[in-house]
Amino acid sequence: MQLQKNISLKPYNTFGIDVSANYFSSFSNADELAELLSFDPSLSVLTLGGGSNILFTKNFDGLVLKNEVKGIEEVTEDEDYVYVRAGAGENWHSFVLHCLQRNWAGVENLSLIPGNVGASPMQNIGAYGVEIKEAFFELEAFNIREKKVYTFSSNDCEFGYRESVFKQKYKNEFIILSVTYRLRKTPVFNTSYGAIEQELERMQVKELSIQAISRAVINIRSSKLPDPAKIGNAGSFFKNPSISKKQFDALKEKFPGIIGYENESGNVKLAAGWLIEQSGWKGYRKGDAGCHEKQALVLVNFGNASGREIYDLSEEILQNVKNKFGVELEREVNVV
Ligand code: FAD
Ligand code: EPU
């Protein structure tokens, strides 16, 4: 733990945006965190994990705290589940591998999502038919103002599609220190997402296992999502929007190819990537800001784009999709 001044945040965000923070420090436990927060209580505070879901549009006037809380431990078990606590600063995919090695099931569909454990409940990470709320048990979070640690159950987190209390209601109020997951001893496979079945077939998997599902997910992801080590991005820039069945049917008349999935509430979740592609943005580039050539939902930084340029591009796309389809996209990435 060492407080640094005027630090570039470029290495700390996967978009590779070059902004600075007045103060920066990492921390590895609650005591260090309390000490750092007492340095100047008037400072704005921003917690960073892997920086893979954030877009900086300006320098950060305050204190950036990089979460380095480590450790993975088996807390307890019952007949069906093992309860595993992981430090918020553990890398997410390393945690998934840790579970796969021990045959603990529930997170295999979430393989290769960038970032850290601490951010997994923040937006209830999801991929290939699974959301983290299904394997979540509880978390510990430090209240910045009260300097007190609270435990949040799944209900307390109010998980939704790419949402939790930490993203909106309690924004910047808590710092997640650890997350406890409830993992199955006997797997319940989820291959409902079409692409997984196809990939398992292509891989000629004879016996289904969580390891095979993980490999299939890794193959699919690697084939279309840009690697942030090579090209700056933060995954899907927008959420997939939900509309009523009535609105969907009307859109389908006009745009027969439109992609949507009916959910339990009777609404239809549209593939935002399709809307953006059909609006002509896929593969678009202006300066160093662009829209990925294989996945239109992913905005990219080809090198030296500013956060403002990426944001402005997202605004153009949003307006364009709204004009063409009458559907308003919502940003998934945290804009700072
Ligand atoms: P950061 O970007 O560091 O932080 C994200 C937000 O959480 C910020 O607002 C930050 O202040 C806050 N935060 C971070 N850590 C803490 C903490 N300990 N306590 C309190 N607040 C905190 N996401 C998906 O859901 N599904 C996907 O399939 C997916 N695919 C992706 C693919 C690529 C190529 C990329 C680049 C991103 C993808 N993402 C995906 C988005 C991202 O990986 C996840 O949202 C991830 O959980 C972010 O973790 P992070 O540690 O990098 O968070
Ligand atoms: N599509 C297009 N054009 C595109 C992109 C997608 O037509 O440019 C179509 C695809 O052909 C497919 C449908 O849209 O029929 C869905 O595409 P895909 O399977 O790639 O998933 P997505 O809806 O674009 C979501 C998540 C991803 C997650 C995948 C897999 C959101 C906002 N995004 O993407 O999460 O990995 O499903 O489950 O829900 C993230 O959150 O950062 C992220 C990458």
C-alpha cells in the first residue's frame, strides 16, 4: 500500500484510455482501506478491479483504490454444495479455473470474463445462459462513510440483468471485499444457449462435463470478442433492451430478421448487436474509436482514442438506433 500522486490510469482500464487520477493506491485488506480513506475524507473515491467495465471520459479528481484483496478458501459445505469465499481482488477467470480443477460447478458458463471477483456481483455478470446470482451466496462490503463492514445476502443485492444495488442505489458507497459463492458438488449443466450446443458438437464432446462447457465457452468467446490486451474495449457497451411483445411483433413486420428472445415476464429481449449492425455501424471507425468488426455491441479503442471520443460514438449509435427502430439503448459500461 503506497499512496501515489498524479498517476496515469491507462494501465488500469481495458479500454486503454489515458486519463490520470490525483491519488492512487492499492489495498489488500480492510485495515489498509480504512487507513487510506482517512487520508482526506473529502476526496471522491473510485474502486477499481480489472478496469474491464469502465470508460473514463476525463481525469479522475480524487482517490482511485485498486482492490488487491486476495485469497480463496472453502468456508463450509453441506450435502449438495460447497461454499467458497474469494477475495475481491482475485482474477475472475483464475477463480473459475480453481473451481473447475475441484469439480465445483456453477461458474463454468462464465469462463473467460475479464476482471475481478469483486466486480462479479456489481453488475451480476452473465454469459451463455447463466448469471452470477445463481451461484452467489453472500458478500462482504466496506461502507466508505461509516467505515464498517456489512454482509449482503442475494436478496440484499437486488440482482437484475446487469444490475445490483451497487451499480445504482448504493453507487460509490460500498467497496466489496470478498464474495462467497455456493457451488454444486454435482453439476447441473446449462447448455441452453444455442452456440454452446453447436460448439460442443463441433468439439465432438462425448461426455458432457463442466470442463467441456468451459472449453466451449472459451472457444466461442475467443472467436468473436476482441482481446483487450490487443485492442482496447470493455465488452458489450450497451445492454440488450427489453420491449413489449406488441412492440416486438410490430418491429418484426417491418424488419423480419430482427432477433429477440421472449423472457418469463412476457417481454422480448432484443439483440442490441443486431440493431447496431443493421444501422450500419459494424466495423465503423472514426479516428481511433470504432465498432468491432465481429461484434457490433463492442466499442473499441484502436490505440489513442479519448474516452470522450468513445462516448460520443456511443451517443451517435444510440440516437441512430432510436431513430431507425424506436428502441432506446442503455449503456452497460460504467462511464466516469
Ligand atoms: P472494473 O471495470 O474495475 O469495475 C467495474 C465497476 O465496478 C466500476 O464502477 C467500479 O468502480 C466497480 N467496482 C469494481 N470492483 C469493485 C469492488 N470491489 N467494490 C465495489 N465496486 C467495485 N461482463 C459480463 O457480464 N458478461 C460478459 O460476457 C462479459 N464479457 C466481456 C468481454 C470483454 C472482452 C470485456 C473487456 C469485458 C466483458 N464484460 C462482461 C465486462 C466485465 O468483464 C465485467 O463487468 C467484469 O465483472 C468487470 O470486472 P472488473 O474487475 O474489471 O471491474
Ligand atoms: N448479433 C448480430 N450482430 C452483431 C452481434 C450480434 O446480429 O454484431 C446477433 C448474433 O448473431 C446473435 C445475437 O445477436 O444472434 C446475440 O449475440 P451474442 O450471442 O454474441 O450475444 P450478445 O447478446 O451480443 C450477450 C452479452 C455478452 C455475453 C453474451 C453471451 C449483453 C449486453 N451482452 O451479448 O456479455 O457474453 O451475450 O451470453 O447482455 C458483456 O456484458 O460485456 C458481454 C460481452
